[in-house]
Amino acid sequence: MADGEASGLLLLGLPPRPPPEGGEEEEEEEETEQPNGTDDSGKTESHKPDVEIIDDEVKIEMEEAEQESIKEPNTNLLDPLSNPLREKHISIQRTLADLEKLADLKEGCLTTSASENAGDKKLCPLCPEERFKACSGHKLYRHIQNLHWKVSVEFEGYRMCICHLPCHPVKPNVSADLISAKMGSHYHCLICSATITRRTDMTGHVKRHVNKGETESRFMSAPKPTCEIVKEADTDVQVLPNYTTPQKTDSYFNPKMKLNRQLTVCALAVLAEERKPLECLDAFGATGIMGLQWAKHLGNSVKVTINDYNEKSVTMIRENCHLNKMKVVMNLREEEDCDEAVEEGEENFPVIEVTKMDANVIMHLRAFDFIHLDPFGSSVNYLDAAFRNVRNLGIVSVTSTDISSLYSKAQHVAQRHYGCNIVRTEYYKELAARMIVAAVARAAARCNKGIEVLLTVALEHFVLVEVRVLRGPSPADDTAKKIRYLIHCQWCEERVFKKEGNMIEENPYRQLPCDCHSRMTGKTAIELGPLWSGSLFNTAFLRRMLFEAVQYGLEDIQPLLKTLICEAECTILKQFSIHGPSNQNKQEECGVIIRTPDATAEYFVVHGKRTGNEVSQNGAKRQKLESNAEHPAFYYNIHRHSIKGMNMPKLNKFLHYLSQAGYRVSRTHFDPMGVRTNVPLVQFKSILVKYSTPTYTGGPTESPLHSSEDSQPVTESDFAEESI
């Protein structure tokens, strides 16, 4: 009975019971002391109650062990970190031979009990006896191969075979007859020891572990996931293989945001020319690529702080700092201690501070000169904290990636996040940019601060806004006054900002240049906003950014910066003046006097090449006059207003036609076929019709001028029909 008890306990994974102290020895002594003539039957009968008591105790312990084995997987699911180091389950094997050896070991453990009851029959190690009874060796081999080995999930050389042991918890409402059927058909996870019933669910469970980078097993020392090294602007970053999916990884790195990072570097470089050293913050570090580029390009001119709330991201940021040969400190006190004990050859290494806290907390605790916000989605939740402690004349850079709400695809989300009413229009990208600037302006005004917009870029994947902070209630009041509503005509898409004032106007349609309300029945216009009605660009700041881009060799953003300069000045002039790096001078920018390079040492970039002073005085005067006036709000898409049956002119020629008519005109980065101009929509269409040629299908040819003049009055009368 002792062998049966030990084998039963070993089957349940429990240690064998220790023998009682001196109990068996006393019994043997009593047996030896008995006389030869005594009857043994009386001795066996006297020991029968003890054997029954032992059997009852063994049964109770086995039942308790079964209940604990049923409860144990559930506790592992609730607290996966409670027991991080333990042996793997017997259903997880590398080869079929290992599973066969396991059956042999199971037979060896039950040699005495199984041989007495079933002869040479063997039990399956992954099935209970009531489900699969003991059988011969060849039948057991087919059972293991066809059921357990084939019905499995593979992962990194291991097979998680199907298990029918009482490991998975049973629902309390299951009847006793179905318990045996319900307690089987589950898999044990190699990584987190969870039990999954379905094979497809187990496959998805393992894939989720891989997407999160959790490939380390709790049972064995699995190899770490291979990391990729991505290089951008002389900066190396180490990322996981799934770095392009932000929902499934802790180290999100988007290569499409390269222009965003380079624009931010140039803006920080311009600010570093005004005052040194700068304390700049990357509130959402992820891989740390943004802060690393700041330290790479600007060196000791900036004190970089990279923050992230995720522990894995903070660890990866430290590794990337060491990869780029930069010193890492966790707080300012460590930086002072690090400066005292500097090793040889490390005195020129930039120092980066890496913090792990919420973005709102660190911006409330410390003051910075430059703050960059790039959360996954909307950034409205961090604007109040950003303007709380930002220093005067500092810069706040905001990147928003919630494109669905910004570009009018989810209008209810825009109403909830930004408090703006918007619709899909031809100028939806500029509408999104003005909506973000309005939210930034309101957050700054709540902290008694005003803003001056330096740069606004809206591309396919993001919207970037950079503003300069002006302290004081007066700048805050001036900023708040520039937040106004927009009147948009739904028929011809003409638009105009509402006039300032609190008086209610009887007929707000009079503010629109079009006459759609008088010719159409019903309500033809809607009110959008509130939006930012001021300028979106700063010409002087953009020119200095262009100079920094040329100096640091950032060629990808130079065409974009040239387009932004033309758009800010609303001109089609292809010559851009950038200042040389010597002879600092004072220049007024947005009402703020800042130090900039001397304007006398000028260089001009003509079609991407740097030359000497080749621009005439008339061109300089024209640039000076145009820089004083704000650029027109919004733009028109030339394809949206084209006339059916007419071939419109090329875009560059059409810009010259508008300029010759006396209007300010330029291209825009918001739309490759957009035209930013101060011309009303009626004159815009008339000029477009004037220089368009009809589409001929045959017949006598006519001169383009004659055909356009003949078609002009007809198309002007059909403007409403074409727009409808």
C-alpha cells in the first residue's frame, strides 16, 4: 500500500509522505518478538483499521490535490508574476520522442500499481484514466502521435500539445456527467502559463505576446527578440521588429514622421541662436529619436530631457543613448555628480536626462524653454500643462495625429476634443490647422499668455504647429480676439470670417461675397468654428529655419520650407534670402525683438543654389511690403472650380495670370493644386474661364482667345449649376 500511495502522490505532483517516526520499526520489532506458534491472521486483522485509515487519508489528500491543481491555473491567470520561475508543463515538448519518453517515465512511476492491475498496459501522460484507459504500447503511440502531437501549437521550436488533464477550471453550472468531457481540450501557454481551450484562440494568444515583444518564457531562458537598428539624420535608434504598429508595441517609431522631426530640429536651432543653453523637453520619447537628434545637431547648446511613462520605452531610450555615445542621467543631481567624475574621452559627450513620469506631471514640476508634444492622437489633454511653466519667448511644438477627427471624417470627435463644428471642405487641411491653433490659443490664454504662430504644417499623417509664448494679459487678450467663427457657403464654397463684435446681425449672409442666398432657396451657409483667424506663418522665422536646414544638411525639408516662405509672403517669387551666420543684429519678429544674424550679409537661394547679391532693389522692396501684410486665409483648388468641357491652363501660368490682374497669389503646401490668393471666388472663376480653352471633338478650329471670350458669359451664368 505504501508503493501505491507514493505512486499516487507522484502522479499528482506531490512529494511522498514521510514515514512515521519509529512506527514501522516498532511493528517489525513486535513481529520478531512474537512466538513461532502464534497465528498471523490475527495480526493482519488487527492492522486492518490502520490500513483503512491510511487509505482514507490518501483519498482526502488526492482530492485536495486535484482541487488545488484545478485552482492553480486560474491563480496564474490572475497574477502572472506571482511565480515567475517554475518548470514547464508536461504538454510542452520539443520532439515526439520526448513525449514518448514521458510516457515511459509515467509507466515507471506506476510500475507496482499498473502492473498488478493491467499487466503490461500503459497510461497516457496527457489524459486521465477515465478518458483514455490503459492500453498496449503501440496503441498508446498512435494515440500520442495522432491526437496530442498533431493537435498542437508551435512556437520557437516547442509544441504546446493538447492536454486533457484536469488543469483547466470547470464552470460551476456544468453537470457531473459533463465534467469529464469539459475538463479536457486545452493548451498551456509557453510564455505566461495560461490555459486556453481553443486552438485558434491559443494561436492568437501567442501572436499577441509576440506583437508586444513578450517572447521570454517563464519556464526557460528564451532568446531575446532581435532588434533592428534604424538610422535617420546621423542618429541610430534600436527598435523592435513591430515598431510600426503603435497599438502592439512599446517602442513606436514612424519613418513617415521624418519631416516632422527635421522641422522641429530647425525650429529648436533657431531658438538656440537667441539664448543658450536651452532646456528642452520631449514629453513622449518612445524610442528617443527626437531628443537624440537635438543633442546630435546642437550639442551643448541644449539640455535635453526625454520623458516617457512606459518602463520599456525608458529602457530603450537609455540603450539608444548609449548606442549614440551619449551620457544618460536620471535627474539633475546625477548630472552634477556625473560632471565631477568624467572618464577620459567622455568630456565631449552630450548629456541627456531620461525621466519616467506622466507628461502633465513633469511639465507642471519644471520650466522649459522648448516643449515638444507628440502623443498618439490628440494633444489637447496636455496643452494646459505645457503652457503652465513654459518660459517667456519660449516655443511650444504640438504634433497631432488624430487625422480622422481633424480632417472631418469623425466630426463628433472634433466637437468633443476641440469644441469645434467642422464639415468636409476643399480647404479641410487648413481648417484642421486653424482648429488646433485655436485650441492652443485658448490653453495659453487660460494661463495669461499669448501666442504668435511661427509655423503650421498639415500633411498626410500629422499636423505640426509651433508657437512662440508671450507672457502677460495683454498678449493673451490679443490672442483671444483672433479666435472667430467662419461662414461657409455650401453651394459655391466661398468663405469669410465673421466680423468682430457682440452685436447680432440680422442677415449674416451679407458678409459672404457670393449671392447664393439670394438665388437659392433655403439656408445656403453654415457656421464653422471657432477657428484661428490670424496668420499661420512667420516669414522671418521660416527664413532662419531655411538657413539652419542648409547649415545642417537637412535636404528633405528645404523644398517644403521654400514653399512655406512663398506661402507666408503670398508671392510666386522664386528667390529666397537667408542671412549669414556672422554679425548678430536685432530684428523685430511678431512684435518681439530678438537677435538674428545681420541682414547686410545676405545670401540668396535661387532654385536650390546659393549665389551672391543678385536680386534687384525692386524685388527686395516687394518682399518687404508683402512681409508686413498677413497672407490671405484659405485657398482654392483649381480642379474643384474647373469648368466642364474646358481645358484649364497650367497651374504656374494661372498663378501669373492672377498676379498680372493685381492680386496676391501663391501656391500652398496644404494642397498641391491649391492657390492661396485674396481674389474673390467670382473673379477667380472668371479669370480661370478667360484663359481656358474648350475641348474640341471636331469641326473648324477657332482661336483660344475668341473661344474663351465667347464662352465667358455663358459659363458665368452657369456657375451655380456647375457648382451644384
